[in-house]
Amino acid sequence: MQLRREIEGYGSELIALRREFHEHPELGYKEYHTSKLIYDYLKSLRVFEVENITKTGIVGTIYGQPAFGKTVLFRVNMDALPIIEENDVSYRSKSTGIMHASGHDAQMAIALVVAKLLKKHRYEFAGAVRIVFQPNEERAGALDMINEGILRSPRADCALAMNFTQMLDSGIVGLSKGIVLGNTEEFRIKIIGKSGNTFFPHKSKDAALCAAKIIESVMLLESREYDPFMPLSIMFGKVHGGGARNVVIDEMELEGTIRFISTSDENSVYKIKNAFARIVKSVCSMMETEYELEFIHSNSELKNDELLVEELTRCARLTYMRADNIVEYKSLMGEDFAEFSSRIPSVMTFFGTNNAEKECVYPNYHPKFNIDEDILTDATEYFFRAITELLRR
């Protein structure tokens, strides 16, 4: 209870920090104001090491007593999204066309107060904690940090991260063993036909009709080529072409995502991409059009370490003083924390933030996405407990 009262004393600071980040969102690798705020805050705590890494990223290293032992890496995101905010709140985004619509503002606030707690309680654990503020999560910031050595000096033994979701009610914690987030592959297709007037369509090669056939045909993969019980989602987010209503379209551009979980060699990344490419090729051949197909790797599967999940589940029960709010949660969402989880034992914890009374009902990436700020103190206590417990063993 003493720890709970101490952390509740930081409640107003958590909200103030979160709102400061929310008011000043910045896109990936342009988080200059965000980076300076974090750097100055950590320096004011006299954290033993504070450094810039990977352009706008910040790492604060806190050593326990003694300083030798394990190293826990606690990673949070910094970047915002190119979205025009529609929330009518006092802390609405002041950056035109940019918004924290996925909870990264709350992640940073939690991490800063956890840093303050760890510094204060450094005599209660051994080893080191590296609090990593990662830029550009939307576009491979994790891999850039790893390539610059974030997992070395000191070598990280495990990594922790978080995510906020409106798919769970406020106060619910998602903790699952094994694969919790799926693979994400992006694609870009350019269809090249032959233009002509719509009164003479048989002399043209209709790229629009070919695009429609591709969109329809690739859906066969979800249930006719792969097991319907296997998570596989193919979505087209961009379909563009044409310039006049009386002209047959000669070029179409299609872009989208393929999200799935690999359960065996039968549905590996390689095989699913090959099957997708086969259908695109076949349709274009049938329609006598040319095409260009490009795959862009986005995120790999994110796997939670089983032993770490057991340890963190105990910490969640101590934090919330209950167990019925800890649930299994998995999603086809992509997250580049997968780069960490593929290299060292890792866990991503999901915090529900759905609360109709506070109008926190809109999903991530929605212009009215918002966080139920009442969950911030619990999440802070949870991570403080998790980190110190891992460094006591």
C-alpha cells in the first residue's frame, strides 16, 4: 500500500506529462521537441547516463546497488501520426495534421515517472535498467536502434514494452504467452493497361477492371487456399486511377497490407507472398495487362516469452489486487517491438482504455482516439514492480 500511495502522488504529473506530449506531437525522426523534453527531464533526475541515439531517440540508464547484474530494457515509443485530431479537449494537438492517436504520449509519461521511481529506489535492486525512448516506430525505428547497438553495453537480458487498445475496457490488462502480434507485409501494385474512349472499350485494356478482379481474387487466399482458422487478413487501403469519366483507365495503383500469423511452413511469409504474386500475375495475364508488384516488409510476429509472462502476471496481480482483469489478448496489428522480441526474451503488455463515460471509445489511429488517464498510475506501478522484481532474481 505504501508503494501505491507513493505512485498515486505522481498522478497529476503523469497526466501533465502525457498532455504535454499530446499537445506537441511529432512524426518519426522529427521528434525534436519530444526528445528535448525527455532529455531534460531525465537529466533533472540525475540519471546516471542519458544519451541521444538513432537521431531523435533517447536512452536513460539507471543502475541499482550493486550496479552489476542483469539489464532490463524498457522501451516506449515517441512518434505520432499524420492525423488531424477531432477531440474537443484543452490539450488538443497544436501541430497541424499530426496527432498522438495510438497512446505513445501516455507511454512516454509512464516511462519518465518509472525512471523517477527507479532512481529513488535504486538501492532495492541490482543491475541496470535502460529506458529506451524509440523514435519512428511506424517505420522501422526499432531495427535502426538495434543496428546502432541498443542491445549492447550493457547487454540487455530482456525487454518490456506496452500498447494501449480500445479493444479492452479500462482496467483490463492483456498478457499472453507466445505470438501476440502478427506479421505485416505491405504491397504496392501498378497495373498498366491501354487507354481509350469509353465508347470504344474493346480497343482498350481496362486497368480498372483488372484492379477489381485482383481485389476480388486475392481474397480466395483467406479461406480457399489457407486454413480459415489461420489468421490471415488482406486489405486494400489505397486504390487510385483515372482522370476523366469518359476515358478507359490505363493505369491503376493499389496499395494495402497482408497480416497473418505463421503457424507452420505451409503459411510462411515466403509462401503467402508467392501465392499473392501468383494471383496478381494470373489476373493480369487474363486481362492482357502489364503489372509491377512490390512487397515492403513492415513488421514480423511479436512473441512474448512464456517465463517472463508468468513473472509479469504476478506483478499485475500485486498491482491491481485482483486476477480477473488479466486476460489473453492477441491481434494482427503490427509493432516493431518484434525486432526486440526476436533477439531477447521480451513481453508486450496491452492496457485497455475503453471507457464510454469518458468518450474513450474510438480505436487506435482514429482522429478521436483518446486515453482514459485513470489507468496511468496502475500502469506505472505495474512496470516499476516488473522491472524491480526481474532485477531481484
